[in-house]
Amino acid sequence: MIQHTYGSLDTQSRPRQARRPRAAHFLMALCALGLALAPAANSQTKQASARHASAKPSELPAPQKGYGSASAPIVMEVFSDYQCPMCRNLFEQTLRPMIADYVAAGKVYLVHRDFPLAGHLYSGQAARWANAAARVGKFEAAEGALYDNQATWEANGNIEKFISEAMSAADFARVQRAMQGCEAPGPTAGATGGVMPSPKPCAIDPFIAEDIMLGLKLPVHATPTYVITYKGQRLPAGSGFVSWPILKQFFDSLLSQ
Amino acid sequence: MNKEARGKVGRILLLVGRLALAVIFLYAAYAKMKPAGTMPWSVASVRTSLAMFALGVDSYNMLPPWAVSPVAYLLPPFELFLGLWLLSGIGLRFSSLVSALLVGGFVGVMVSAYERGLTISCGCFGPGEQVGPRTLIRDGLLFLPLALGVMIGAFVTGRKPSASAASTEIPAAHSAE
């Protein structure tokens, strides 16, 4: 799903535009197929989670780091670092009420993008845990746990404790499996641009690197940085903390267009 | 250079400074109010731009939530008004005083944000520009001295009678004696 989001947000090149009708037909066919197979999906979900439980890290799906419906008129991408205090404030005071309100109502699709900063000792590893959880469908629980307990784990680096407390033992076992070989420190955004890879890379790192590269293209100067796309039109990026009532007012103004 | 020539140069400099300041305010207002992306000009799209500017005002973390929107919605139209007022030259002492206070206020707010380590959008000329040394130097060492210079010039020329007016007044004063 994340890959689809990238596609719709990035500006399309001319050759791609030329191929759009064929792509649209293909997407429509996929949607029709999806609708036809919907009743069978529920029974398959359990089988899929059972497969996840035994899957190797490389066989797991791409991390699902979006909240709400991808077809919402407003898409908000937030580039953040789990160890950054202002990102925590934004999540706790703005994004949480937004998720409960506008995301739940289908007005906004919120996408988390990783932008761990090099100056933060555990931010790369925290991003790995969040992505591992996202690969097994537990991103929301992991992100909440990381921000709620930021002050504690940033002091001792014990991120695993809070991830394990945020989900069932079975789910945590799956997350641990996805984290196989991911020893700290994780990858971060380089101080002079680019991605600073981990000295011990693992299967999750490419997903984090992909987000960092997207951020560098914007460019992201600091975290949190947010980009809002309304009906496919990307608006200029903003950064820093913004309160929910002001953001809500902006969304209402967009939705009234 | 005699007094008359100096007075002429001063008046030219004041005119150039006043026009430059007017253009800065007009452009700042335009950049904040222009529709984002490819949205067409309409009341709704200008309102959206102002709502987007409110996000920038809020990110300074200086105003209580209830004050953010009034400031964000009133500031760009006020900049537009101030730009036109400066351009007209009417009541220049007052318009230049208001301009200097406003630019001084902007610089103060930016310095405060920079000191607090906030890496946020400046919002000076629309979205996208970060508060940092570049914007501080531009506003603090270019726009603020310009506004102060126009204000001082306006007060000096406003208080002193012009050279030609003075030359006609003196004989009159003598004749009265």
C-alpha cells in the first residue's frame, strides 16, 4: 500500500502520463477483482497472519504505516523521528485527536515517514521496531508505545520492552522475527544529506532508507515536517509543531474548496 | 554639496526607500494570500492560503490558540494595506512608523524562534522558507534598517521646512520685524 502512496504523490513523468490509460484500466480491473474476492478476504486474513508468523523477514510485506483510507481527499505525510520531542508533541497533541476524528471519518489519510536524525542515538533502532511492527500490521500500537515512552527508552535504549507491552505475545513474537539481525544502531539521515547506513544492516533498513530519501527530496530540514496533498495536489511542506484546532481549520478550508 | 542639494538627495533616497518598503509589504501580502499550487484565485482559495499561513504562525509557539487565526487572517491584508499606504505617501510619518514597528516585531519573533531552536517555516514570503541565519540577516540587516531609515527620513523631512519654503519664509519673517 505504501508503494501505491508513493506513486500517487510523486510528480509523474511524461512517459508515465502517456501510459496512464492502460494503468487506469489495470487498476480498475484490480479493484473489480478485489470486490469479487472480498468475502473470501476475511477467511484469508487468518491464514495470512499464520504465514507471517512463520515467514522470514525478507518474505514479509512492506510496512503499512498509514492510518485510515488511502482514498481520503487529504493525505498528510509526516516525516518524523521517534526520539524528537517535538515529534512526540505533534503525535500526542495533534495527530492522535486527528486520527480519532478526521482519519476515522475518512477525510484524512495519515502516512508516517521515517526520518531518524543522526544526532539521536536510538532513533534509527526505534524506526526499525516501528517498521517491523508495521510489517506485521501492528504499526499503530508500536508508534503509540514509542512516543508514549520516549523519555524512558531514550535514556536506556530499551525499546523492545515497550513494543512488547504494546501488543500480544504472539504479535510481539512476529515483530521479533521481523527484527531478526537488526542490531543497533539503525540507519539515519546523514548530517550532510543521504542515508547513513547502519554498521549492521538488516532487512528492514531499505524501508527506512526509502522514507529518508523521500524526505531529502522535499527537502526535510528538521523533524517533524509534514506535507499535505489535497486531491492529488501537493501543497508546500510545513515544519514544526502545529496544534489540532489550527490544523483542523486548514483541513476544513481545503474540504470546502 | 550645499544644503539644497543635500536636501534633494535626501528626498530622493526617502522616495526610493519608501517605494522599496512598499514593494516588500505588497509582495509579502501577495505571497501569503496567493492560492496554493494550481488552485485558481477565489475567495475560498485565498481563505485556504490564509489557513495555511495560520499553520506557520502556530508553529512559532508564541500565541495562544485563540489568537493564531485572527493574526494569520488579518496580517496579510494589513501588509497589503500598509504597502498601498506607503506607496501613496500620505501620512508618511505614521505609515513608516507602523512599518518599522511591524518589521521590528517580525525580526524579534524570528530571533526568538531561532533562539528556542525551532526549525520552522519563516512564513515571511509564503510557505517553504526556514527561519535561519539567512532570513535573520535579510530581515534584521536589510529590511529593518530600511524601515528605520524611511521612518527617520520621514520624520526629519516632515519636521524641517523644505529649502525653497525656508528661503521664502525668512524674508517674510524679516519684513515682519
